[in-house]
Amino acid sequence: MPIDNKEVNYKVWASDNVVYGPVPLETLLEWVADGRVLPTTWVFSHEINSWKPANSLSPLSDALAEYHTSHAPLPMPCEVGKAEESITIDHLRQFDVLAGLGQAELEQFIDHCMVMEVEEGGIIMKKGSPGDGLFMILSGEARVRLIAAGEDQTLATVKAGSFIGEVAMFS
């Protein structure tokens, strides 16, 4: 049995259903930092000869806490009907599909909205999440990404004035 964790090798069952490894702890920690290994990713430890979720392996706990725990409050929607404190008619007019609506219609639309503030690098939705939301980017931008074959691929960068989540909602 190895004396030092750095001598232990690991395998990772990635989101693309491919097993990567064996790799040393140092590489595994890099993958955690890169977002390739998440708390729920299955990892095989040769030391214990078993597959476990990454968050149950002690050598990974500090790295997972550092890279996968937000230090800001989670994005939580405000109560329905409270969005008027955060959304203005001018915010909505930046969306082409809403720009033609009148003042009263936009005010009614706002009454049915919820607002989430998301920190940089925060997650709005994940693959497999229920498609029950349409997200309007009011400011900043969002990155749509996919991790496949161990590579983090940017599919699109969505800027203010655009929607995300609409395809899932209508499919």
C-alpha cells in the first residue's frame, strides 16, 4: 500500500461515459480545478480498489470545496411579482421579441418574472436539468459549455439581450 497519496493512481468515469486514467493525484487535482471532475463524478481509487463519488474521497475534499463551492449566495429567484425592483421596461426593450410590446404588456410581463443574480463562473442550469425556465441575460454574458472527451468546449457565448433555455422549454 502506498505511503503517500501522490503515489496513488485514480481513474475517472467522465460525463461522456469514458474512463480516463490511471492518473496520479496531481493530475486529478488539476482536473478538479478545470471543472472536469465534479463532486458527483465517479472516481476509482487504486488505493481502496473501489469506485466512489469524488466528494467522498478525502484527497479531493479541499480541492472540491475550493473550486465547486460558491462563496457567494446561490442564485435564488426573488418572489414572483418582486422583479419590478430589478427589471425595467428598458431592460426588456433590448430583447427584439419584446421590443414591440407596449408599456402595459411589458409591465404585466415583469409581474410574472423572477430575477436571479449569478456570480461570474456560476451555473445557471446543467445538462439534465428540467427545461422549465426561460432565462433572459439582462447584463453581462453567459457561456454555454459542454465537457466531452475530457475537454471543456465553449458552444456559445450569450450576451445581454439574448435568451437561453428556450429550446428546452419548448421541446
